[in-house]
Amino acid sequence: MAVLEVIASVAEKYVTSVVEVVKKGAEGIKKLSDEEMKEIAKKKIEDIKSSGDAVMSKLDDVKNLTPEQLKDVLEVITSVAENSVVEVVKKGTEGIKNLSDEKVKENAKQKIEDIKSSGDAVKSKLDDIKNLTPEQLQEKLNEAIDEYKKLSQDEINEKQKAAIKDTLKRIRNGEKLTNEKLGNLGEMMMDQYYISRGYKTLNKYRVTSLDDKKGGFRTGIDGVYEKANSDGIKSYVIADAKYNTSQLSETKDGKQMSDNWIDKRLDDAVGKEKADEIRDAAEDNPDSVSHEVYHIEPHIDENGSIHTDVQKVDTEGNKVGDKTIVEYFDEDGNRVESSDDIKGGGGMNERYSKG
């Protein structure tokens, strides 16, 4: 999802808090018996609703804003939310003074306090956002929208499969994609490969389109996978996706996919609890945690297919052993499940010299 679309979605999420104030106040009206108080309360609730509607109407404009204008938008949202609550509390308090029934007056005061508390909560959230740096703002917005529009694992898998098939066809048709888009393709294909091998994905953030800024973009580690055998003993794969000639790179934390590089990023990728579980497993049995590179070879072979392969990586981040071809994809972007489906193919476990 594009950043500006994320902004609009998250802004809408927070603005709905104003709508909740309206609902809460409306429920309070039903419990009042004094007609005069009902009229006063209804008027104040309408004031809040109008303010909330005004904010909602700005969301379409948010989608068209540049990042530099984000702070201004947040200032507007904060101002509208704050002023609407201040106004209703002020007018409501004045209205209460004119009531004669003490019981109704106390009830009314409580309703006004409820509205004020809800409004304060909204303002507090908006103030927190307003004080973020642009980088923090984008990160928080991404996190919030991920939660707001959270997909089930099955939904993520279906989106990945559809995106993979469509993208492979586009590549065959000669479309040139950016490295970022190819990186996302690799992560999605890698997820589906390991799932097909009986693993489950552990990453907190999974890519579902070419334009996502999740997964390896956020944590550095493209994929972490777990599988339990019949005795319940778990094994793990930590993998990086590469496209065509892309290679593991040197970083300030050591070579990509080395032990130190992974350790620095594992908590962010899967959460500290699961990361510590993987660390303990590696300490108890180093063979239970493997590092691998999943590689997409985009060149079409003599059978009209492209393939993917996997290669082991050692503790220093160096590729070791031979590559093993693990998948073929036909001209329609379909994953070929067995070597028999490849006309004249050499088999799914074909090995060749490392590159």
C-alpha cells in the first residue's frame, strides 16, 4: 500500500474515535428522563458529530498530500478533535446550570465528563502522532494500518500466490521491475516455497504485493520458518531471497546472513520470545537452525520454464555447497509441482555447481 493511502487509512482509524464519542453520548441520552436535558445533550452531540464529519471529509485530501504536508494535516485533525470536545464540554456545563432537578443535573454532569474523557483520549493519541519525526511517523502509520487491515495467514497466502503468478507473467512479457519490486517478489515466492515444504512462516510482517514496505524492508531478514517433526522437535530455516545475479552483501554488522548479522535483526523479524527460542535451539543443536539463500533464476530454459534454487549459507555468511533446483514455473506463472510436469525436465532436485 502506498504511504499516502496508509496515512488516510490510519487517520480514518483515529478519527473514528470521535465517532465513538458521538455513540457514547447518544447512549447516555436514552437514560435521561428530563426533556430539557435531552435537548441540550442532543445539541451537543450534534456539535461533536459535525466536527467529526468535517475531519472525515478531509481524508480524501490526505491521499493527495506530499509527505511534507503530513504534519499540517495532523495539526488540523488534532485541532478539530480538541476544539469539538472543549466546545461541547463548555456549552454542556452552561446548560447544566439551568437544570432544576439535582438528580438529572448529576446525571448530566457525568455524561459531560464521559465525553471529556473520551475527547482527552483522542487528543492524547493525536498529540503522540504529531510529535513524531517523519521517519517515525511513517513507521507508526505502517504498523497501525497493518493492524487495522490485518489479514489472516490464508488471506496473505492467497494474495501472495496471485501476485507471484501475475508478476512472473509480466516479467516474461519483458516488463522491467525495480529492485524493490523484485525483492518483494522473491520474499513472496520464498514464503510459498517453504510453506509447500511443510514449514510455517514466523515473520511478523509478510509481503503481499510488489509495493509493500514490509518484510525484509523493515527487519532485514526476508524469511524465518519453522517445522516440527512427528516427535514435536522443531527445526528452523532463516532465509534470504535473491533475484538473478544479486549477492549477499557486506554490512556494518558483518556479511548478510552471517550469525552476527542475523542475531542483530532476529528480534525485529519474529519477536523476542520466538527469537530466543531459535537462539536456544541453535545452541542446543546447531543443525536444527539452517541459513539458506532462495534464488530466482529468471532466464527461460529450453523447456520454456524459469526455476528457483536453494543454497546453504555458513555462519560467516558464505554460500556453501551446490545449489539445488527446487521449483519450476511455466509460461503462465504456475508453479510446477513435480519434474514429470516439465516436458523433458531434469527433475526437481537437480544440482549444479555453486555460483
